[in-house]
Amino acid sequence: MNYDVGCRSSNFVVGVSAPGGFVTSLSTSTVTVKSASTKYVYASVTSPASAADGDYPLAFTVKRAGGSDTGAFTSYYKVYSSDSAVPILYWVSPGDGAKISGTSTFSVTSEDDHAVKRIELYVDGAYRSTTLCDNVTYNCQMQAPTSVGQGQHTATFKSYDWMENVGTLTVSFTVG
């Protein structure tokens, strides 16, 4: 963010460093930002095959080209080699045994120890909807307006993590 208001554009040099063996690259190392504007620079990180599971610091710097002031911050890159834990689903609607109208919003929240990728909804075994979870998020929520005919039904929610482990929650409900 260039906080200079009423001035011309400024050039910034962006850098990143990581522990030994990690490979980093930036979408660009210099960026021109107009007065009172924001620009984004993205980093790609590849961990070495020998890296143990854990959080690794990434040190970022931003310096105005030709200036002496440098801004710095640290973010963390998570490495995990295996994941067998399935995502957990909770706060489901309709609840098990509920009586609902023909058109309702079906919802569920899912969380995972690494990241939830997507949640799918099936009614009576038929696919109805998918919610994609943005970026890497440890919990995600689905809200899907759905129409269902009279009678007894089941709703199955499936949550997938980034390793494709699947957590499933099925509820029975009645439309009446």
C-alpha cells in the first residue's frame, strides 16, 4: 500500500527469504504503486523433500526504490507430509429428525487440521451443490438453498481436505 496521498507513483523492491533448501519465487521483485493505491505480489514456495512437518518462517521485505526505509514481516509456510485425519462437519441444518418446508437453506460448517478444500451436498444420494473453500482455510461453511418434495429424505454433506480425505455427515429430515 502506497500511503503517499497526492504524490506520484512510487517503485518498491520486494524480497523474500526462507530457510535453507526452500525455493522461493515472487511474481515480481519490483512493483510500481500509485498514490493511495495497493498492489499485490505473490510468492511461490517449494519445500525440500527432507523438510520435517512443521511451520517454517518466510521473511519478506519491502523497500522504496532509492530509499533507505525497509518494511519487514514474517509469515509461515506449513509443511506436512501426510494427513489421514478427515474433516469434521458440524452445525448442520436441517438437523437430524427436523421437519422443514419444501424450500430451505441447507448449511454445514467443516474444519480440518490442515485445510478444507470443498464441501458437497447430496439429497437422497443425488448431487445438489458444491462450495469451494477459498485458498487455505481451516474451516469453511456451506449454505445452499435447496428444494425438496414432500416426505422423508436424507441430506449427506461431504467435506474434502487438500489431501482428499473425506468427512461425511448424513441427517434425516421430513418435508411436510
